Amino acid sequence: MADDTEADIRQEISNIPLGQLQDLRQKVGTKKFDNTFQKHLRVQDNDNKDFKRTSKNRPREMSSKKHVSRFKQVIQVPKKEKRMDPRFDERCGHLNLDLFSKSFSFLEDVKKQERAQMETEARKTKDPLKKKKLETCLQKMDSRDKSRQEEKKDSERQHKKVERKLAKEGKKPFFLSKAL
């Protein structure tokens, strides 16, 4: 009979929203709430009983079901927080390349200034190692600029193809305003 009432209570608790359960816990008191509503947790806790020494000269009694590590863990290492990279996380939204390029267009001016500064520094330096490093850096900047320009041209070509396809279907072209 007592098992039936406990099962009924558990069934009723599972239907109650969590907010109401927390309010009930505050009204009744934490100890009383735990004693009445969470008896089924105590059954699971018995499996993890703490083995103690029978006397101080004996070694601690251990469960044979647990894996024994080779190294005794003296210091507990805190768990590392799992870091996320917003570039690859879907929760951070979808990448809009047009908006991105418009938002960070000021960086192109900064890169041009850096490039000019590096060129003047490469001309002025007499150290061959430093000069070589600056020249390789300038070459990398050139190749990046060329690849960006090619990507821009490809995207423009694809956009024109889509416009032509829509024109063949008889739809009017849509002209995007330059205002952001």
C-alpha cells in the first residue's frame, strides 16, 4: 500500500512544473521536502556507499567494481571549461558575407597603410634578414589581395548569372540600395 502511494506521489510530482516545485520546497522546507518527495534517490545512493577502515592500522576497504587507477590523485585538477569558437557554432547565427565586408571595409584602408609602411621600411633597412622577412610579408599581402579580388569577381559573375536567369523567366531585376 505504501508503495502505491509513493508511486502516486511520484506521478503527481512529475506533472507539476519545476517553478511550483521550488515554491513548495521553500514553503515546506528543504529537509521535509527531500524526506517526503525524494526517497527514490536514497535507493540509488546506497550503491555509492563510502567504504571506511575498520581500524586505523588497516587499509581502506575498496569496492571491487571500481577501476583502480595506477596513480594516486593527490591534487584534484579543476575541469576545464569547454571553449566555443563562434565561427563554427550554429548558435551564433549565419554568416552574411556582404554585411561582413561592408562592416569591416575600414580594414582595407588600414592594410594599405601597413603595406606602405612596410615598403618604406624594406627600402630603408640594410639588414638582409629583416629585408627578406618584410619582402615575404609583402608578397603574402599581395597574394591575399589577389585572391580576394578573384573571389569578388566570381561572386559578381554568379550574381549576374542569377539576374540573367530571372530576366529569361520574365521577372523584373531587383536593385539593392547602397544604404546599409
